Amino acid sequence: MAPPAALPSPAVEISARRADKEQEMEQSLEQWAHAFLHKVDTEPAAALASDLSEDLRFCMANLPVTLGPQALIDAFAAAQQRFDSIRHEIVGVTTGRWEEGDVVAIEARAHYLRNGREVVLPVTSTLRLRGGKVADYRIYIDPAPAFAD
């Protein structure tokens, strides 16, 4: 008769549960990233207000940091007026933590269409979340080719 199989130690079980929870959270944040950029691409800029914290810090490219959600909404609305369409093709999503919550880094190709001319630019956005809302949004891109006439 074979001896009974050894039971896993409590530490192994806890570690496995923690790994499962982390993977589940990472998948959830990746889904959130796709949904957020879909909203950026398809809805009026003002629709983003519900996703932004009241004390949002926003910085795009080498422009000065702005505070509050309205600056981001105004910037995105101006871009929506200038281009026939803007579409983000997500290449990868990386998640992590900062002292106040989750961090989502999105690597993408931004497709800008204007007057039948498409410009595709690499972009990385880092979104720091607090309480499920974007508290810090940094967009790393050289937008000059998209704005060239």
C-alpha cells in the first residue's frame, strides 16, 4: 500500500492563492485599459469625466502638467475637432502599483486620420489610478508628425 500523498503546506496554498488573485487583477486592469482607450477613441471627450479624479494631474509630451479633469477634456476635445478619427492599437499593457493604487502602462500605435491622410505614431500612456479613477495621466509621444500640414 502506498503512503498517503503529502498535503501542501499552508504557505504554498497561500502563495498559490495570491498568485491567482494577482493574475486575476492583472487581467482586470488589462480589460480596463482596453475599455478606457476604446472610450477615448469613440466617445466625446466629456464622457471621460467619470473616469478622472477631481485632482487629476495630466501631462502630454513635453507640455506643462495640468491639474484637474477639465484640461484633459479640453485637450482631447481639441484633438477630436482637428482629426477625422483617432484610434489606438494596443501593443501591450503592463500593470503595477504606486503608493495610492494601481498603475496601468499602455504601449500603443496611435492612428491619426485627417483629410484622408493617416499618420501612425508610437505612444506610451501611464495611468495611475486611485479609487478606480485616473489620478495621474502621462502620455509619452512626439505628436508633431500628426499635426504637420
